[in-house]
Amino acid sequence: MSAYATLRNLFYARKVFDQIPEPNAFSWNIILSAYSKSGRLREMQEIFHRMPCRDGISWNSFISGFVNCGFFREAVNAYKFMLEDGPPNNLNRITFSTMLTLSSSKGCVVLGRQIHGQIVKFGFSAYLFVINSLVDMYSKLGLIYDAISLFDEMLEKNLVMYNTMVAGLLRCGMFEDADNLFRSMLEKDSISWTTMVAGFAQNQFHTEALDMVRGMRLEGFTLDQFTFGSVLTACGGLLALKEGKQLHAYIIRTDYQENVFVGSSLVDMYCKCQSIKYAEMVFNKMTHKNVVSWTAMVVGYGQNGLCEEAIKMFRDMQKNGIEPDDFTLGSVISSSANLASLEEGAQFHGHALVSGLISFITVSNALITLYGKCGSLEDSHKLFNEMRIKDEVSWTALVCGYSQFGKANDTITFFENMLAHGLKPDAVTFVAVLSACSRAGLVEKGQLYFESMVREHCIQPISDHYTCMIDLFSRAGRLEEAKEFIKEMPFIPDAIGWVTLLSSCRFHANTEIGKWAADSLLELEPHNSAGYVLLSSIYAAREEWDHVAHLRREMRDKGVKKEPGYSWIKFRNKLYIFSADDQSSPYLDHIYTELAKLNLRMIEEGYTPDLSSVLHEVGDSEKIRLLSHHSERLAIVFGLIFLPLCIPIRVVKNLRVCGDCHNATKLISKITQREILVRDAVRFHFFKDGTCSCGDFW
């Protein structure tokens, strides 16, 4: 019976038990423990209530069964029943340890303190095992000073207690105290070292984690799977590819390469170090893969901008019979959002509903972001309203969605509602709010939010916030104020900040500040093509072709290449990518034929090409041809040809939409009576009936 119980073969274990004429206490406890460990609570309760007599082992099995299955109230009632039913000698250290574990796992301080009182009352406060469990419980509940007090009161301490106290200090963010206690320990084992490595790595002290591993090796300790997992996390956090490869070699030498936990950590490390080929190599060589291994690749592809591959990996995972968890599903939904792939995102939404993973806040938040990035604000808002529990990320996702769409008033309303609900905005939330103010020209309101971010919310501005403020002033034409703001910044703007100012100088035809911005950008990043291109466009608009030619020669001499523009559209789960004047698509003849017809209808509607958008010194007819062959127009025409009339055309572009294409797309939406959504590098544009949601301000 004991052998069957150990093998979890409960059918035969029970069969043997039922054949015993008069089971003794040992037999009763074996079958009770078997049901308890297997989560068979109905059978466990039946056996327990049939027992002629019960001892401490019986009660521990009974209580543990409820604890292991997460039945808090039933476990507490069983403990109370034990105190009422039997003599105190049924209590033992396992009983108290189980109840303390329950208290910490459920975050129940009241129960934990009550158990502590009974430990003292029944004379168990001298047992190191019990006090160690108390120290662990208090630290997990965040009551670290109670844990420290207990630890200091113990005259005799063993290595286990020291390890528990070190782990508790790390868990509560007392890193210096943990380090001091660790260094004061006369005796250390591999658990002591691994605890320190994990504590530092999990709290972003990656350099300290690596130093700790080096010390561990010098002391002659070997690394196990948990140490490898933590130190690989540190390497990924530091982008320390060299050290990561060294660890990989050590893992191979110590025969840990077949360990699924270590293999998954290696995949994650290589992905974070942007070495996706090495990650694929490790993943493909793994003989055993679990949901963590597959998730590491899905997340890794997404983090490295390979969103199509992330979605394919998720599909392969399902084909291999691995059920995704909430983290996997949230990650693949994020990849769909980055591709603006509403079709696939909706499929993942369906999977979340069927699997029940929609109840996880990480999945719901990812879906809100998806619908926001795809321009489906109604779906985003509907899902938000359906969520029973909303956190800061939920509100921020909604705020960002409305901000990207240029709906400034809605963005501000949701932000104020977020504050009214007592939730604390983070740096990302303020980027969305400041961007909304910028795009709507709400300069004074944007300034107030920037000041409140620092003063009221204690958020230190980063380059993204300063870029938003530069955009706020410069979009509104207040270029001198933008220049003064830059001069007062605590650090020099990054490339995006200078490009933002330069773009507005182009829009407002301010050559003087534009040249200052371009020179500053090129001093910061000499090979950044944006400085040359935007300054060229300013000169081209003024027909100063000598200056344009000079800039082009300078680009050629320095080997600077303009980032090519691409646009893409999804059709039947396949991505179709177009470049300007594309000659690679198998549908080109059809596309260019339809485009020519569309151009004629646009001219009839009063379309006049904006030739200032072309920087080449060529004839007007060639300029018109170049404009009409921009990548977004080709993608839009592809959508007009292949997508049903009832489906909006959704196009994503890697660069900012030019002014001429913006005007043309407005006319296309009017002529064809189609809804067109274009997500460029700056914002969303929703074209309908000849108008755009941005109000021609982007």
C-alpha cells in the first residue's frame, strides 16, 4: 500500500487498504496522506472522519490537503477542529510550519500572529525549525522588523535560519543588510550563495549578482540550475553577451545543457542580448521543452522586433501540444499589436475567452493595448469596462490608445479618472498625456502636467518626457520657446528630440532654428540621415536646390544612407510589405493600374500634388510619379483591391506620412467611401469621408 501511495496509484493503494481487516494508525495515515497529496479532498475527508483515532500525522495530512489546494477557510477550520478535538500533544512543528506557510501565501497577518501566539503558548518557541518558519512568514508578509527581532532573539542559530533571514532581507529590499549578514556568516553553503545571486538578479543588481557568482566559484562551490537561472538573468539584464557565452560553455561542461530550466534561461539571456540566432540554436537543441521554454522564444522574438516570428512560434507551440499561460498569450498579443494585426489579435482574444486566460489582468491589458494600437478604440474601451479589476497598466493602456489616436480631450478625461480612482500614473502614462496635449496644441495644459509629474507624482523626467515638451512647443509654432526649453534642460536632447524640433521647423518653414537643430543632431549622431533629409526638405520647399545638392553630397561622402520607407498591410494572416516605387510585389500590375485610375479621379476632385515633398531636383512630372508611388499608397490600393468593403483598410508605416500622401489619402477615403487607418511613426490617422482624425496636425 505504501509503494502504491508513493507512486500515486491511488486505485490500488485503496484496494489494498480495503482488504486490511483491522487497519492500524500507520495504515490509516498512509491512505489519508496519499489522498491529501493528490488533492483528492472528498476521499481524504471520508477517510479522516472514519478514522477510529487520530494523531499529529493524521491532522497534518488533513490540514495540508486543504492548504495545498488553496482552500484557506477549510484549512483554518481544520486547524481549529484539531485544537478543539484532541489533546495539545497532537500539535507539532509540521503543524505550525504548515499554518505559517498558509498565512504568508494568503497574506493573512492576523492568522500569522495568532499562530505565533500559540507557538509561544504551547512551548514551541525554542524549536529552530518553527522559529525559522516564523521568520520566513514575517518577511513574506513584509513585516521584516518582526522577522529581524525573532532572528536576533535566538541565541542558537543554524545555517538554515541564516539563509532564511538573508532571503527575507533581500525580499524586502534591504540589500545592504542582507549583504552584511551574508558576509558575517561563518558557514555558507550553495543555498546561501544562490540566495544572494537570485536576490541581486531579481532586483536589477545585475553586476552584484555576477560578482557574487565569481565569489561563489572562488570558494569552491558548484553552480546548480537555480544559480545558473539567476546569473543568466543578470547577464541578460546587463546585455553581457561575453559573460553569457562563458556561462554557456560552463553549463555544457557541467552537463546542465539538458536541464529545461537552464535551457530556458539561456534562451532568455540570448534574446535579451539581441543574439536571436544563438537563442534559436539553444532552443532547437533542447530535447525537453516546457511552456517556459516556448514563452522565452515568443517573448524574445517580440523584444527583437521579429513579431511575425513570435506569432509563428506561438502557433508551433500550440501544434506541439503545449498550452500557453497568461504570460505567453500576453506576449503574442503584444506582437500582434506591434504589427497592427487586428485579425490575428482578435483570434488570440477568442483563445483567451475559450481558455479562461482572459481573467488574467496581463492578458486583458495586452488586449486593450492591441485594440488601441489597431485603432479600434471602441473595442479597447469595451474590454476595459468589462474588466472587474483594473490596475495602473490597464488605465495607462487605455490612455495611450486614445493619445495615439489624437483624442486629447478623451485622453485627459481618462487620465483624470485614473487619478480619481487612486491609481498612480507612471512615466509611460505621462508620455501619453503630454503627447496628447502636443497633438492637440494644448500647450499650457501640457506644461501644467509636466510640472505636476515632477512636483506631485515625484517622477523624474526622462528623455521621452522632454521630447514631448519640445514637440508641445514646436508643433504649436512656438519654436523660440522650444529652443529656450532645450537650453534649460539638464541634459542634451537625444536624436529623437532634435528630429522632433527639426520636423516642426520644416512644417513652419523656420530655416534658422532648423539648421541649429540639424547641426546639433549631426554633432550627436553624424550618420543619422534624419538631419540631412529634414533640412533638405526645408531647403527644397524654398527651392534652394544648391543647399539640397550640398547636403546630398555630404551624405554621400560620409556614407550616410536615408532610412527607406516601408508600409505593410495584413491580408488573410499574411503580411504584405511595400517600399516606395515597389517592383517586387506579384500584384504590381494590378496595383499600378488601379492607382492610375484612382489618380485621375483624385485630380477630378481637385487634388494638386504637393511637390515640395519631393527632395529630388527633377521635373514636375517625375515628382508627381514619385509621390504617387509612395509605399503607403501602394499598400492602401492593395487593401482597396483585396479587402471586402465592410472591413477598414489598416496600414502601418515605419516613417512619418508625408503631407502629400496625407492629402491624397483623405481624398481616397472620400472617393472610395472606405475607412482607412494609417499608423505611422508619429500617430494614428483615421481617414473617413475626406477628413482625418488628426485634424491635419501631426
